[in-house]
Amino acid sequence: MSDDSIVDKMKNKINSENIQKKFDMTSFETAFFSCRPTFFAFLAKYMLCVVILAVHLLFWWVNTSSGLGDEANGFAKFCFWLVDFLGMTGFVFFMLLVTWINRFMNWSSSGAWYTTSLLIVTFTPALFTLDNIIATVSGWFGSEFDGVIPFNWDDGWYLMLGITYFVILFSLTTWYCRSFNYGVSDRAVYLKKDFMLNHTMHKIDMVDIDNMKLTVPWYGKILGFGTLNILTGSGFGVREHSTSVSAGSVSDVASAVSDDVGFVRKMIRGFIFVITLQRTREEMNTAEPEDCMYGIRKPSEVYKLISELKESIRSKASTGQGTAQRIPTTDDETTPGGDENPPSGGSSESLDELDVDMNLG
């Protein structure tokens, strides 16, 4: 398949007028392609939802079942006993471990939004215990405060909370995945995001594109998707360097250790330090769907399409096509009044004729 057929093939797949309206393209542009990220591009986020559900189901099953059968091996029995023995403390520990690993690995689900969500999921069961403790202590002083939560904790809450959080996070992730749209015209590349109240639009002119990087992970080859990064002279899409931990966090931990502060304050600062710790990663910004064509199907064809459109613009610019300028020739030169210049001998002939008329007179 040649490059010319790629341009025609892409254009025939879409309704050009609808794409122009979606991305607010000008009337001088022709839309050639439109897509959005695939479901599998957000596989890490979906897997995180499954892990949350699995941890809840594990603690619900252990705390509501009578135990393992005699045919179970020793390791399974030990894990069952450990989960049962730790109880809610073990759940908080497991979820904190999941939160830390997800944050530390610094992949697509390691952002502040998912980290905050994981912390909420982690400490939700502990809120029941904290509410009961506050109500009990208040009762010692004669207060009739019965707590904010109208329900008492039961092991069946593991199942209910697990399903609830799974449905909420899975739905928000799907909404987030479908909030991105990418478009390509003969003059620009469009990156559009509409998520909740957040609306962003990047328009990258073809003439400003300096380079492109195509990234296809190993599972992307199997599932048929990849990410296309676009680099411009203005710095859009350049490399980003994410450090392992901010300098402020390091100084806070150092001061917490050196200064004479309370134990609780040290624990809180140490906890923040561990949660915000991330592995160092230096690469192009391939993890932000609003800054690249993230997780699209058949990315190599889109790469060829943009390359072909860029070459088409360059060839037209080099030949002067598509402009209203024309190099004037000697024959086209005119006087300020718009009349053509007379021949070189026209002036002397006119004077000779004037002399003859005067002599006759």
C-alpha cells in the first residue's frame, strides 16, 4: 500500500463535515482522520480497579468463611490465618502497599487522582472503627453522640464496599478514556479533551511539527495499539524528567528527624515521604493522553498519514503553489497609472510628428 492510498483510505473512513465541526476546523481545512484511545490503552487503570475488588473480596471471604479444607496446602492455610488474624489492620496494610507500589512505579495510573482514590478506599473501613471510638469516648463524658455513620461495621461491608468502589472507579476510568478525541486535517493535528468540567484543545500546525515518535509496547503489538508523540519547536511534547522525590519532601523528612518534634508528626511526615516516592523516569510525555495521540489503533498508519501531509505542504511551499504571489516579468511592468510603458522609440517618433505639423503650419 503506497502513501497516496493511505491519505485516500483515511479520508474515506470518516465523515469530513462532522469531524470539522467536532474540532472547530476552519473552512479551508479538509479532515482526514479522527480517533480516540482504545480500551486496552488504559489497561493499567482497569487492572487497578480489579485489584481493589480482589482485596475486598479476599478479606470478605476470609472473615465470613469457616476456613480451608484439609486438602489445602500449608502456604494457603498460613495466608488464610494471617488475613484472619490481622483483620481490618491487615486490610489497611494491604491497600497501603498497593497504593505505594502504584505510586512508586510512576506509570499511567500513578497520578494524584488515582493515589487519592486509593487512600480513600484504604481508610474507609477504618472510619467505622474511628466513629465507634469517638462515640464511646463521648459516652464516657455523658454525651449522647452515637457517631456519624448510622451503621455498625460488619464483615459483609468488605463485599459491598469492594463492588461499590469497583463500579465507581471503573465507570470514571471509562468516562476518562472516552473523553479524548484526536483529529488530523491537511493543515493541523488536533488533541481534544472533555472530562467533567475540564475542556482542553491543542492545535498543532503541520508546519510546526519537527519530529514524531511512535511508541508501541509489547502488549500494544498484541492488542494492536500504540502512542504517537508529536514534537514541535515550541517545546510541545519534549522530554520530561520526573524525579524520585521532591526536594521539599526530603528536607521535611530530614527536619523531622533532626528537630525535636513529636512522634506523631514524624510518622505523618514519614508517611507522606513514602507515599510520594517514585522511581526516576526520563522519557517523552507518553503517559498524558491530552498531550499526545495516546493508545490509538494502527498508529503506524497515522504516522504515515501525518508524514505524507507534511511532505505535501512542503512541496507546495517550495513550488509556490497555493499562494497568490507571482513573480512579475519585464513585459508585465506597468506605470503607476496602470498603462503599459511605450516602446523605446515611441517618444522620438511622437516628437518628429509634432515638428512636421509645426512646419506645415
